[in-house]
Amino acid sequence: MDTNFLLQAIIYLSAAVICVPIAKKLGLSSILGYLLAGIVIGPYVLGFIGQEGEDIMHFAEFGVVMMLFLIGLELEPRKFWKMRKFILGMGSSQVIGTTVLLFVGCLIFMDWKWETALAISLALALSSTAIVLQTLKEKGLLNTSVGRSSFAVLLFQDIAVIPILAFLPLLSTVNLEATSDAPQSLITGFPSWLQTLIVLGIISTIYFAGRYVFVPLLHIIAKTRLQELFTASALLLVVGVSYSMQLVGLSPALGAFMAGVVLANSEFRHELEGDIAPFKGLLLGLFFLGVGASINFQLIIENPLFIFIFGAILTFVKFVVLFVISRFQKKNRNQNLLFAFGLSQAGEFGFVIMSFCMQLNIIPTVLANQVMAVIAMSMVATPFLLLVNERLIYRYSGVKEKGTEIKKENDFIDEDNPVIIAGFGHFGSTVGRLLKANKVKSTILDYDSDRIDLLRKMGFKVYYGDATRLELLKAAGCENAKLFIAAIDNPSVNLQVIETLKKHFPHLKILTRARNRNDAYELIDHKVEHIYRETLYSAVNMGVDALVELGHRKYSATRQGRQFIKYDEITTRKLAEKRHDKMAYLITIKEEIELQEQLLKSDLYSQIAATNHSWDSEHLKNNLSEPAD
């Protein structure tokens, strides 16, 4: 049995290692790579995995739980409260609108009972949290208007699963207690009012425990200075909260999200994020592999017309509903398209609802399996739809400027400037404004249409596009440009851009942004020479000002700051080589810190311009104010 488990693990990991890099090289998302890997190793293609894949699928679903915990960590309670209108308004409109249209269509065109049609419509109204959020994260769109709207709808759907599962037994003539596999909870037999009180009590307990139990406990664990213990504590926190929510019949993913929101203001936010992220990524990968492997090609071969037509109608209906909702929110057309295409699939909760419906005898087994095949196919189709939207449709959608559509020809880059800037947020715009003030022309690329709209109104000529695409880089003039400034907010997207530039434009000098030292290590591996860490320079400037306030000379403090940056950049390149060996890495850090302090001390004592006070404005003012002899 152990051998079988290890063999299954080898098959899954090998498929991911082979297929995902190929997908990325072809310009596709990693999700599509995982899905295709699952299809290849699944029981209907190569047959490397069979029914055993279902067990791993249950295990991999925990990746979705961890993903929502991390999202909760990034969303402070105050921000969450501000989003309540989005969550209730857009979320309820999507679920109700999609359910009603599908229900009416099934009653008119299909020979199904109304109970069957309603159950299927409810299952298909939900979208895939895992696919949508992972796609938005890869494209760096989680913090954009589209990302926030998508998240609001998905969160409402996760909450809606609870009343849907509670409602389904009312459609069945089967005794719920007789179905031993039906979703049960510890409070199932209690009166409704008592169940509500218990649920509210559990939610309140999570909130207060997060503030008065979890955080103090993490303080105690942090004092042990054992990283593995802190990681174990982070996992225990997520598992414990999710299990508690499951015991009272609520969604584990919803519980994990709540725990993340509660801890979003704690000082351990970033540490928890760093510890959980690797597990989340691996389990999500397994989840997408499982989805690909679960596609029943035998059913598709037997009923291709029904499955493909029904899948196309499902995608179209959800697309229309989402597009209309987005229009009411007064978003730009390209935002509407991205929002509608992104959530137009069925989701992982559809599998849960279909299985429950079979147990309750609401839906015949054959039909339920066909619907699950439709769900799986729609999830696989999503990355392709987004690719079509990105590569073809967005060229004709444009973004709005002063209430009118930008002309089609403005989507084409007609500039040939010496500098190209990718990413024009807070970081990139600062660089761009400095260049513009010095009469240096630059071609600006960005993928956030809200930001583009604002920048164009401010007088900047910005082009909409994904800088990871080779054809866009060519159109921007990378073949003739002298300098490329990579300033994209998302470090992984920034790295993809640099990989493309290094491969196709080796002559181009690259200046790149790095969020922290870990991002810098990745860039060093790609032979990037000019790396600018966000935290390093602002922190050194603050340190220089602190020295001046404490009485040090401005010239000496500034010189020490510049020397510190030089030594730290040299140290970073040394540490990049040792970072995979934890012991060697720690030893090197200690040695470099001691060496750096010695060098700074020797530099301080050997300064040539020891009496130069030209940097010290206060010294000059004092001299000027003294009366001449």
C-alpha cells in the first residue's frame, strides 16, 4: 500500500514537472499545464492512475482551503467590511441570475423533472474558486478592480454552498438520515434556531480566539526560534479552524478565510503567509491534476453532442449574466470581458452537489455523471477562453477615455523609444516621471485598465498589454531599445518578462524591480545585473537620516549609506549561491554581516574629506550667522 502511494506520488509529480514547464514555454497558464497533465495520466488516456486518484483529490482539495486562508491574510477586516456591498450585490445577482436562466432553459428544452433541473442549475451556478483566483494571481490582477469583483462573487458562492446543501434534501423523497454518506454535522439533529446560534457562536469564537488565543500562542512559539515548529503551528491553525467549521456543517474554505481575515492585522501575517504558501501551491497543483484526471472521456465519447452543447450553453449563460452584472458596475469593456470569461466555468463545489444529489436520488446516476463531465470540461476550457480573450478579443475592446472608446489604431504601438517601462504602478510611475522630467521618452506598458484610464487622463501615453507576450515586446520596440525597466508589481510575472527578454533580446540592458532579497535571488539566477530592491534603498535613506538626527555629519552618513548598499548588493549575490543549503546560508550571512561592519568602520576612519562640511546645511547656516571678526 505504501509502495502504491509512493508510485502515485511519483506519477503526479513527474507529470507536473514535465507538463507545466511546457505550458509556460508556450505562453499558457500553469493551471492549463496541470489540467493537461491530469488528462494525460488519467484513466482514459495513459491510465497511470485510476480510482486511486479520487483519494488524492480529497487530499488536494485542502489546497483550496489554504488558498482562501492566504487571501484572508491579505484582506484586513476593515477592507472586508467595505466590500460587503460587492459581495452581497454582485454575488447574489450572479448566483440567482444564472440559476434562474439555467432552470428555465432546462424546463423548456430538456425532459427533466423540475427538482432535477433546479438541483443541476444550482450546482452549475457556482464557479471555480481555485482556477479563477490562481489565474488572477499569475496575471497580477488580484488587487485590480477585476480581481476584487471576482473575489467578491467567489466568496458569496462559497457562502451560498451552505444553504444550497441544506435546501437539497427538500427536493428529495429519500430520508436524509438513511443516506449514510450524506453531508452530516454535529448539529444536524438540533432545531433550526439552535443550529443558527451554534454557527454564530463558532464564528464569534474564531474571531475572538484569533485575537486573544492564536496571536499570543504564536508569540510563545516564535520565542523558541524553531522555524519548523512555527510552520507546524500555521498548518495546525488552518486545519483546526477548517475542521471546526466542517463539524457544524459550514465550508472549511470559508472557515480558513475567516481565520485569515482575523489574523490580517497581526505581526505574524507575513510569516504565516511564507510558511503556508509552499503547501498551498503544491496542493493546488494536485487539485488541478485531479480535475484533469477526473474527466470521463468514455461518457464524452458516448454523448459528445449533449456534453459539448450543454457545456457551451452553460459557458454562454454565465458569460452573459456576468457581463451584464459588470456593466452595471460601470466597468470598462475589457474589464467586463475578463471578469465574464474568468468566472464562466462551473466549479469544484459542483462535484460535491452532484454527489449529494445522487445520494438523495434527485438526479439519475447517468445524468449526474454527464453533468460532472460538463463541469470538468468547463474548468479545462477556462484557461483557453482567457487566452483567446487576451490574444484576440482585447485588441478590439479598448479602454475608455473621457467617456468614449479609444480608437482601434491606438491599441497598436507606433513609438520607437530608447526606454521601455513594463508596469506603471507606484514604482514604475516614479521612474517614468523622473525620465520624463529629464526629456527622456519611454514606451509604457501596463495590464491594469483602471490604471491606464487614470494615467491617460493625467497625460501619460500608456499601452494596454501583457508584457510576458513576445509579440507585444516586439511591437513595443525591444529590438531597437537601449533600456528595459521591469517594474511589474507581481514578482513572478516580472520574472517571466525577464526570461523572455533574456531569450529573445539578449542585447537589451535590463533594470528590474525586486520586492525583497528572495526575489533578488531569482533574478540573480537569471544573470540580471541591475536589481533594485524596494525595501533596501528606502530603508538605507531612513538610516542615513537617523544618523544625521543623532549628530552625525550629513556627508559621512550619506557616504556610509552608499557603502552599505554596495556591500549589501555584493553580499546578496554571494548568498544567492548558498540559499539552498540552509546551514551554509546562515553561516555565510553571519560572516558577511561581520565583514560588512568591519568594512564600514574602516571606511569611516579613512575618509579623505574628513573636514568637508558641504553636505551639512545646519553647519553652513551656523557659520553664516556668526559675525565676522
